[in-house]
Amino acid sequence: MEKHEVLTTLQEVKAYKAPVFGADGVEIPNYAAVRTVKGDEPIAILGDGYALYNHEDAAKRVFDELDEGVLNYDVKNLILNGPNRMNLMVTFPEMKFDIDGSEMEPTLAISNSVDGTLRFSRIFGYLRLICTNGLMRHEKVFSTSRKHTKKFEVERFQIEEMMKDRSDLMVLLEKSQTARITKEFKSSLIGSGFPKRVVENWNNLFEKYQGLYNETVSGNTIWAIQAVLTNWLTNVVAKTNIDRANRLSMALNYQMRNHVA
């Protein structure tokens, strides 16, 4: 998908804020209706302090900032839930790298809503090819998010920081292939919110993971437990609670960095 196609698609679902009126025709204070520009269809009724940030504006700002840099990027996909929510993923082909035979493709995922159900967020991570049939898994490195409040403001995306995070990530993953799993590391995961039953049943999960994805990873290393836990987060937790999956994913990366530093 090309950049202009993304912006054209998002222009079709642009929204605006309008007053809310009761059955008697009197305006209801402290509330605002969010409606589509095209067709004037209702989307949501929210507090009048809600800061509407259209998907087109969010995508255009990201594209404009990336175009100022020297990195080439591709639009991997655009997912819309009607006019309400958007998920956009951009990849950076020139930043690909290989760790232990696994191809890593850095990504920037942008999420937004105009109905109050999602914060605006940007998540930098990577797609990992985990088996020969082309299955990919997305793993997160860092994220920023903003509530749609009166003080809503999107800070400039720092490409230099992304490049540094990519380099740090390569070092982290390389070290994690030989760093051993310790009781202290398991305890740190449990303390970060991972269920005790998941962490302590590590060996069973490891065997199932290898059988499921036909991937060879060295047991009892940080790299191996990271592969298994991110798989669990993606295929179990994220299906019912995406916020919890994001939070635990960030915690896992944080504990990995502390353990292999």
C-alpha cells in the first residue's frame, strides 16, 4: 500500500465534533457528538473536553516526519474498524537484521481512535519471521501514548532515538542468546506481572513452542524464554486484553535489559 492510498482512505473516514441536543431541541452542555464528515453519521457522544485527532492527521504527521529523514520505509498494512479506530504499520527494510537465523524487521505501529476507545499511540518494535511458512510475530521495544484530552499534544518522532534503540536491541538480543535463565530473572518476571504458573511452567511452554513453530532455540537462555513469552502474549493475552499484553511485553524487554547488561 502506498502513502497516498493510506491518506486517501483515511480522508474518507474523517470526523468532526458537533453539539449534542436533547429531544426538546435544547443543547446539552458538557458533551459533544463525534460524527463522520462524509454522510454525517454518528460515531460517539463524549465529553466536550475530548480532543479529536483524525486518523488522516495522525498518519500524515508520521509520514511527514519520516520523509524528513534518510530512512526508506514501507506501509505494511492499514486496518480500520469503521471510522472509529485505526491501526497503521510502517516497516523499515534498510534496518533489517538477523539474529540466530531469525530475520528482524523494525516497525512503527500507529494506533488512534475518534470514539474514545483508544489512546493515540506509536509503538516501535520489530517483526520476527518465526517459521518457514512466513508467519510473523510483532514484538515491542518501546511505546508512547497520549490521551485525547484538552492538553492533547503529539511530540515529534525522534528518528535518531529509533536508530539508537535498534542498535541497542541488536546488542540485547545477541547477548540474550548466551545469558542463562536464573531464579532471580524468573522472580523479576513474576514481580513484573507475569503469572507464576506461566513462568514456573517454562519447560512445558518451551517444548510446546518448539513443536508448534518448528524453531530451534537453545533452552535455558533469555533468548528462548523471550521467544516463548512473546508468543504467549501474542496468541493468548492479546486476544482478550491488548493493554495487558503491551504492558507485559514492555516489562519483559525491561527485565531482559537489566539481566543481560
